[in-house]
Amino acid sequence: MKLWAGRFKKEVDSKVNDFNSSISFDSRMYAQDIRGSIAHATMLGATGIIEEKEADAICRCLEEIKADIDSGELPFDPEAEDIHMFVEAELTRRLGETGKRLHTARSRNDQVALDLRMYLLDHAGELEALLKELVGVLCDLAEEHKETVMPGYTHLQRAQPITFGHHLMAYAQMFLRDLDRLKNWRKLTSSMPLGSGALAATTYPINRDMVRRALGFDKITANSLDGVSDRDFCIELASDLSIIMMHLSRFSEEIILWCSWEFKFIELDDAYATGSSIMPQKKNPDITELVRGKTGRVYGDLMTLLTMMKGLPLAYNKDMQEDKEAIFDALDTVDLCLTTFIPMLRTMTVLKENMRQAAAKGFINATDCADYLVKKGMAFRDAYKITGTLVARCIDEGKTLETLELSAYQEMSGLFEEDIYTAINLEKCAFDRKVPGGPAPQSVQNQIDMTRELLK
Ligand code: ARG
């Protein structure tokens, strides 16, 4: 029988019951639900709204229920409408009359707003730990490859020489920003909604600040209507998660390219690649393709949440029950992707020679050739034009800037001397870019040191 049976003349249709029910997906918030209820009951006892000994009994019983769910002894009842009803019904089953007092001065509307915030705050911690681990792996790899020369690209065309360490540290920056975003999200989300009641708070002399302190929130929500109708914290987290996925997806795309025979810059460990059912030669970067694919799924979760909220009048509407599957899916997906991506990255083999060979083709030192003339006094635009002509000549003659003879250079400008070959040496071109933020080994090392400092 439903809790609200008194108001109704009929039992709810079983299909409606299934349709309404959220226990299949909100049961994962049981620990937070119980933690919130213990804080609430303790406050009810301390303020004399219920008797202190009843509050104690409720808290003790809630602890037991928690232990029984933890151990698997108490399975969730699929007939219970949601986790809140389930815990309360179990409490009343065990404690009788006293159990019925827990829901005084509270509604499921402020309860679910609290539980979801707590659940997400708890689990964002795991995510932050994974991101830090990823950035740590990037730093280690970058340190190992701070002198590994590779072509840097624009428009996927070879552009200028960089180091692989530098390329990796670009991703480290992206994930560091993601960590910052989560930190900001945490600050906004740490606002305790219990006490908002169904929508209009309550006439009982509750102590919201006591509950806030017990649950470790920074502040209490300032308006009861907003307290129950706000899901910004879900939307914002989904947005942060979408950005993380976008970063992982770009990285995945590069790894997919690098694994191809056309690039062959890296080789994935056998444990992190898959074969083909028909083509015996294949070694596929499935993990990265799945990460790229799952990015759309997380964007979808964000769109679900934004669309769900856009037309809702204040305060709670049942539409909002849809928040959980979307945000849980986004969270689980990012978790799963990071958990697989990190060891894949850690175990991949970097084929330095292939990177170096690719860097030697494609005239990626052409800018440095022009810069050589500029450093000898020529205006950059003139130097640019001369270098362009030299590149065209190389292409015609099947040469590179390194193999083009000095006389050919000197035909174009008397400023060219023997030292042009040093100036366009790829290592020199990459290693001389040592301004802060540049690809030179020392500069990369500074990036690594600063990043490691931030990770502490
Ligand atoms: N299961 C509900 C949800 O997730 C809990 C809140 C129910 N509130 C209500 N007024 N029906 O949103």
C-alpha cells in the first residue's frame, strides 16, 4: 500500500507504478540518503521537534539499514517508488511508530535535491583523482620525450618542428583546466537544500545550519523554491564532463591517426588494442574509438538535462526525476573512459624514429629558413617569399631544404652562408624555441615542473 493511500480510492495501476518508479536507478544514492536522514533526525532531536531518544533510535536503525544494504543482506524492493521511500519504509518496518517521525519537516523534494548533490560531490572526487593520474602520466611521458622531435601540424599539414613532450603537455593543460572547472563546480554545488521542504520551507523551528555542518556543506540554499527546483549543479557537471570528453576525444583522434601505417608514431600495447575477425594483420585502436564515440553520449546527457529543465515552472516537477539517469550515465562514462585510457597511454610505445623521419619531410623548417634571413637584416615578408621559392625548387628537384646545395640558396640571396644548414637543423629549430610555453626541452621541463607542483 502506498504512503499516500489515504487520499486515493484505488490502488495505482501497476504500469503506472513501474513508470513512476526510480528505485532501479536512484538506489545508488542510498548511502547519501541515509547520511542526510541521520543529519536531519539528529537535528530534529536537538531542536526538540521530536524526542531526543527517538532521534537516537532512528539514527541507530538507519546505520543498521546502511550496513545491511552494504552487505547485500537487504535487497532493494523494486516495488518501492524510490530510494527515499524504500529507506523510510524499512525504517518504519524495523522501528514502528518512531520510524514514522523521521519525515517531519522534510519533503522528498528537498531530500532528493540533497541526496543528488551529495552523491555527485562524493563521486566527483573519484573523477578528480583519475584526472590527476592522467596528468601525472602525461608529465612522465613528456619528460621522457622532451627531446623527441616531431612535426607540429596545422590543418593536419606538417607545419613546424616541436617535441613530443610539448605535444603531450598541451593535453596536460587541457586536463588541468578540467580539474579547475570541477573545483569551481564544487564550490557552487556545496549548498545545502534540506529545509526547503516541498517548496515553502516549514513552520517547524528547524536548524538548517546544524544539518549543513553535519553534512559538510559550505552554505545553505537561500530560497526554498530555488532549493528544490535547482538542477544547475547537474547541468554544470554534465557540461564539465562534456568538455573532459571533448578533450579525451581529440586526444583519441590523434592516437588513432598516430597508430595508422600512414603515421606510425606510436604502437599500442597488445593488452590495449584489438584484432579483426577477418583481417589477420589488423591491430585496432578500439579504446580510443570508443572514447571518441562515447563523447556524443555524454553531450547527449547534457542536452537531456538542459532540455528537461527549460520549460519547468517552479518548483519541483516530476520531470526532474529524469536528471539522475542522465548525470549518472555521464559520470559513469567519463569514469570508464579515463580508467581505460590512462593505462593505455602509459603502456604505449613511442616510435621516435618515425616521428623524426616525418619531421624531416614536409619542409617544417621553412619558417626557420625565413627567420635566418630576418636575423641577418631582411624584412620578414621578403624572406618569406624567397623561402617559398626555395621550397618550390626543392619540390621540383626532389630535395629537402637540408639537401639543397648552398649555391641554390645564394642564387636567391647573398645573405645565405654555410651556417644556413645549422639554422634549419630540425633539432635546433625545435630546441631553440625556448620561450616560456615553447617546445624546447627546457621549456617543456618547466611546464612539467609547474604541472607537478599544481598536482600536489
Ligand atoms: N524520485 C523522485 C525524484 O527523483 C523523488 C522526489 C519525488 N517528489 C515528488 N514530489 N514526487 O525526483
